[in-house]
Amino acid sequence: MWQFTGGSNPQPGEISLAHNGVLFLDELPEFKRSVLEVMRQPLEERRVTIARAKVSIEFPANFMLIASMNPCPCGYYNHPEKECVCGPGVVQKYLNKVSGPLLDRIDLHVEVTPVTFDQMTETRKAETSAEIQPRVDRARQVQEARFKEFPDVHSNAMMPPQMVKDICEISPAGRMLLKTAMERLGLSARAYDRILKVARTIADLAGTEEIQIQHLAEAIQYRSLDREGWAG
């Protein structure tokens, strides 16, 4: 049974047990809405607070959330070859099982398209995890140095809003790009901070001190489920 921290005698649940680790939720819309909404506080504050009549308890909850879901009940919405058979409004109703405020707190929304036969059989070698790891290690070292004076912040994802403004500076052209994206795609105010954090991380992975236009553009592309009208 799925259980979060709670009960008359509060004990750590799955969220707190995932502290400093990964919490993976498969088929995200199939969880009860009330269960998913519980994650909003720990995703924002990285802790779970349980208040009772005589006591208030905090459990650490600094975890990485990874979730997967189909685009619709039949699974074929936006499929390049197969037609979605869901009726009018069904896709949006399905996606609405996951609230906007929860999606706001997820940094990356990646739409995974089906792999074609040609892609599965091609001989071109992709970049291996061993080749990627040194780049990730260097980015982590950059962030450790960046936040060495802040004991509660260890990565870009943990920056509070004010720190985002100070550290994630962008050029006038970058501000115009982000302003246009927010207006055209209907992105929320919370998504603004998320985009800047992700862009800062992309820049760190690229080994550049400044957040460049291409870094911002890539970060914006990772907000697909935040866009108004994504499901028609």
C-alpha cells in the first residue's frame, strides 16, 4: 500500500525514505489526486512537516522525483503513426489528474516519442554513460564551489528564489526570449525560476560561465506539460 508520513504515531513514509535518493512513480495519473498533492510541500521545501495536537515533527525529504505517464488513456496521443481513439476532452481530463501546481515543481517535462525500427537497428554509437560522467562530475564541482558559503544549498536545484535572481543572470536577449516564451506558452511564474535553474545547469554542463541563449531555449523546451493547450 502506498503510504506517506502520517498516522497517530508519525513514521517516515516513502517520501522521507527516499531522502538523498530517487522516488520513482510509474503511471503518475493513476495515483489518487490527494496522494500526489502531498508531494507539493516536500518538493518545494525538501522536508515533510506533520502537525498533531501535541507535537509537530519534521522529516527530511530531499529526493529526486522521477515520474512516468502515458499521454492519454489509450496511449497514442501525439503518436507519429497510430491514431488516438480517446474522445473529445478525454486527453485533457486524463492529464488534469496531475495538477498544475505539482507539474510546476517538476523541472523537466520530457515527451518520449516511439523509437522507429531504423533507429533501433542503426549502428551509429551514442554517447556512453562513462563518457557523460566526467562532464556531470565537473558540473557538480562547479556547483559545489558556487554554493560553498551556503550550507543548505548544494546544487542549482536547491536555490531559493532570491538566489536564482542573483546567480542566474541572463542577457537582455535572453530576457526577451524568456518573456516571449512565458507569454506564448502560458508558463506560470514558478516555471520562470525552474527554467533559470535548468538553464544554469545546462550552462554548467557546457562549461560556460554565462547562461547563453541556447541554454535558455533548451530549458524552455523541457516545460512541455506546462503549456496551455498542449492536449488540444
